[in-house]
Amino acid sequence: MKTLAELKKSFPKDIDYLIPVETTSVVEVSINEVIHTLIEALVLVIIVVFLFLQNWRATLIPILAIPVSLIGTFIFFIPFGFTINTLTLFAFVLSIGIVVDDAIVVVEAVQHNMDHEKLSPKDATIKAMREISGPVIAIALILTAVFVPVGFVPGIVGKLYQQFAITIAVSVLISAFVALSLTPALCMLMLKPADKNEKKNFLDRFFDRFNNWFGKVTGSYTNGVHTWIKKTPYVMVMMVVLFVGLFLLFKNKPTGFIPTEDEKRVIVAFELPEGSSTTRSIDLILELQKRIKAIPAVHTAGGLAGLNVLTFSNKSNTGTVFINLKHWDERNPETESVPAVIAEIQRRTADIKNARIIAIAPPAIPGLGQSSGFTFELQQTTSTDDIKQFEGVLHKFLGAVNQRPEIAMAYSFFTARTPSYQVDVDKEKAKKLGVSVADAYSTLSTLLGSSYVNDFNVYGRNFRVVAQADTLYRKNIDDIGKYRVRNSAGNMVPLSALITTKVIETPALVTHYNLYRSAEIMGAPKPGYSSGEAIKALEEVAAQVLPVGYSYEFSGMSREEIKAGNSTLLIFSISIVFVFLFLAALYESWSVPFSVIFAVPIGALGSILTLTFMPNLTNNIYAQIGLITLIGLAAKNAILIVEFAKERVDRGMEIVAATLEAVQLRLRPIIMTSLAFILGVLPLAFSSGAGAEARKTIGWTVAGGMVAASSLAIFVVPVLYVLITKIAYRNKKKELQGS
């Protein structure tokens, strides 16, 4: 058996055939990149936990909760039918910063009781669990309430959300169980009271300075919250401004669906003038390969004549060049990315005037269209225009679309100008000569095209018999005169006596969409514009240019993006409603949950501001996944404050005093868990290579949101809690007085 190299040597040297050159797929490389990100996130989380807990025993306890929670999640992959893919691994990266939170809250509370109240590890653990079991359970239920409903969204959006959401929900539930069972046991076994007589090393002195600094920060924060409470009307005005700004930012931020990733592949399709031969197509493929291979980022380029992969039409004047780029590590991400390579191909082929050459990236999801960008179906619905008029409408529409600033290019391979021969059978002559018109057309169809006869079996194999004129007898139109058809008298009549021919222009391929005659228009948005803006531009041009009797539809990725846009608001609404209902049941109040819910828009503001300052990232489905994650994370920080404040108010403490004590006690775990999560997702934000666009979008979305939720929201939540609780108590007193 010959090796692959030997086989390639036996092929003509001037043609590169489509031979696989690597065994590692883009998906595998992308998964490896996410695994590396997972490891980096774990290291950063360990550093943050050690910085705040400040001894290896206390640090080890929450770190042990991470593998237990994540590995336990794999148990549920089999019943749910999940696989280890980029979405589930994204969920694990985010879960690292979430599952460690519950254990941190427990350890921090136990350590606080040991250091400040001089309790033994056992007594400190028992007291801590009495105080924080409620918040731990509440946080787990809230995060589950956010993600579980998302898993039931139908369609492709639901499939993308489902594995991500359910993976995080399961890991959170397992981490809550670990925090209520394994973590307290480890605290009693491993934690020890601090020995003040022990000689302090450099690390201890560093931690002392850090604790003194953080104590001052906590005091300033508590005083700041007290000042904000006194100025509640101004805070409410700020919240109104925040909501208006949030609405405007989301409205103005370009939307997208799934970002086009650098899959290390580029496709170049071309069309020569209609009627060009396959020989000319092969010559052009060889020329394109020569020019494309000169690009430093290109690894291989192979061509296929006679097939336009964008329309899957077989024509002699078409061809496709498949390009495989070098590995991501061998290319400059700025100057040798897929868009940069496409721009370079267009520059190097601009002087080829006798062919239309289109370079595109493959679609983000295989099966949803033939290329990245948009797919628009122009339809002739009630119009009675002929094919030439239909082509005129198409060209007018394309001319208007390509004038829009949002569109980099819009193109269609539809044409009604393919030179052809029209063959007519003279029915009167056929009748005089006793020839059936059906027999005449059947003869033409068989000899010029082909006709299935039958199957026969020989040597144990089936063979199909197909009748067709030999190539020498169908090279030009004059050969039809050599064909004969039998008349009613049994004589053979030459077809030249019955037919007339003329040269016409006609489409080589007519497609239909929704049963209507259609022309497929493909293209891409201009750099700096999103796919959502491109779709909106196409809709506006269609409303202005298309005459009566014409309509349009979107297909492929564009169709899914439009459908997803309708479901996004529903997904957010369901998640927030579920969170509110859980909080209402937890606090046995319809008013207190609002102080937690209003932390969510603050987190969303941080996310949309981050995306606004990064114009290369769009508000796509990965950003929306990050925003849904923020609903639970922003609520988690608020719960840590509200739960402790409400507990003290219920015991009879004055509302403001209870709130100030709660913020003073809970600032450290809030900052610790938030910082652990933010640093845990930074490897996503700064990632590169295969699948980097998705990782960057999720990373920056949740990082920006958590910064806002951990800075601005921790001031606003106490103010809202005091305001709402005072109103609730005032109304309760009025009801008691009235009764």
C-alpha cells in the first residue's frame, strides 16, 4: 500500500488536490484552548483565595470544593446527553469562580468567629453554619433559578444555552451541598486558632498590612453606605438615570448572533463569463493557487473546477479553491487572521478582470448556510415578470445594498445570461412525416442527456444501463441532425427535418425558496458593523427598492439570528421572574426581593459599558449567556448583604444599624468571591487562537458586569433595602392600626 506522500508524488505537480494535511480538527484545538483557560482560571482563583484567607489550611478547604463540584457535574452528563465541548467547558470556567464562593463564605465565617470571638474550630463552625446556611441555600437556589428555565428554550438558541446553563446549575447545586456538608467538616478538622506568640515571617507581615488596609477600606465603605442612605433621593435619581442609560446603551450596541471564528480555513469561489470551458476554469484555479500560496499565512490551497461551493451548482465556468491556513500559534493574530487573509486575497486577485472572485470564511455553525455573513433570499411572489425582468430587479437591489455603509459586499451568482440553444420541434412537419412529437423529444432527451434503461446482474454485481450519445456525437449543435427517430411507418427520420434551433440567453440554474422563484444573495457586514446592522440595512433597502410582487426571506445563519432576537427578551424575563419568586419565598415578602433584583441592572450596565468600549465585540449570543450568568452573580452579592441585614432587623435591631453591620461583616466575602470570579474569567477575556471570539465575548461581558456589581451595587443595595424595608414596615403599622 502506498503512503500519502507517495500518492501525492504520483499526481501532476501543477495541481494541488484536496488531501488532508492535519489530523487535529478546529473543534479539538478549541477544546484544548478552553482547557488551558480552565487551568489558568484555577490558578488565579487559588491566588485570590490565599490572599484573603491567608493560610494554607483555610485556602485548601475551598480549593477542594472545586474538583468535587466539577467532577460531580460529569455524572449528570450521561442522563442529559451532554458532551465535553466548548460550551460545557465555558460553563466549567465560569463555575470555578462560582462553586468556590459557597465554600469561601463558610470558611471566612468560621475564621471570623475564631479570630474575633475566640471560639474553638468546632464552636466557630457551628455558629457560622447557623448564620450562613440560609444565604448559601438562597444563593444556590437563585443561581439554579436563573439557569434551569433557560435549558427549556426551544430551537437552536435553546441548544446553545442548554448545555451551558444546565452544567452551571448542576455544579452550583453540588457546590452548595459540599459547602453545607464537606466544608464544615474540613473546617473543624483543619482550621486552627491563630497563635499570636508565633514569630511572624515576611508573609505574615504582608498579610498584617493587607488586613489593616482592608480594615480601613471596610470602615470607609461602611461610612460611605451610611452617607448614601442619608441621601436616598439622590440615589433614586441616579438609578433612574442608570436605567435610561442602560436602555440607550443596549439599543445602540450592535447585535449579532454567533461570531465568526478563525477556523483556519478560507474558501474562494469564482465564476468566469458564462459559457467558459472547464479548461479555462482549471487554468484560473492554477493561477489562484499560485497567488494564494505566496501569502505567508497560507499552508495549503487546493482547487476543484466545475463546482461553486457557495451555490453547489455544477457549471463549466465555475470553481472553488479551498485554503488551509497555518496553525494559530504560527500566525500573527492581527495581520494574519482570517479577515486579514481574505483582504490580502482580494488585493492579490484584483487584477483578474475576466472572473468574479469571492473570498469568504466558512459559516460559524456547519449546516447554517454556505458561508459566514448574511444570506438573503429575493423572491418573486405575485409578480408576472419574466426571468430577465427578475434579473433586473436583482441587480437593482444589489446596487442599492452595496451603497449602504453597513455592507462590505453583497453578491449573487444568479444570472439569466447563460448562452444556450433553444430547440423547437415543428409539429406540422412531424405530423406529415408520421413522427410522434413525444418520440422526437424523448430521442433528444436520451441522446443529449441520458435515459435509464434497466439493471442487470453479472458476476454477483448489479450494473445500471444508461443510454446516451457518445461524446463525439454531441459536441456541437449540428450533431443533432445525425439523430434519427422512427415514424409510424417504421422508417428512420432525421431530426434535422423536424427541428429548428436558435441561440438564446437563459439561466443555467433557477432556484426556488418557499416554492417561489428566488435568487440567493450573500455577503458580509463592513468591519465595525455587526450582522444585526447588516440585516437591518437589507430590510430597509428591500422596503425602498423592491417592486410590488416581490418579497424576501432570510435563510441560514441570518434566519436563526432573527429568530434568536425574538427569544432573548423572553429568556431574560423568565430568569428574572424565577429569581424574584425564589426571593419572595425566601424572605416571605413581596417587597424585600426588589432590593436584590435591582442589583441586576447595575451588573448589566457594567457589561454593556465594557462591550461598548470594545467595538470589535458585539452583543451576540455569547454576550447574552454572560448576561444571564450575571443575573445570578449580581443577586448573590446582594443576598449576602440583605440576608444578614434582614436577620438582624427581624431580631429587633434598628434598620439602618442592622444594614451597616451587615455591610461591614459581608464586605470581605463579597470582595473575595467577586475578585476570585473576575480573575477566574480573565483568561477567557484575553484568550487567542481557535474559538477565541466566543471566549473573549463571555469573558469581557461577565468581568465588566462583576466589576460593576462589586463596586457600585454594594452601595446601592443597602440603600434600596433600607428604603424598601421602611416602606414595608410603615405599611404594616398602618394595617395593624387600622385593624
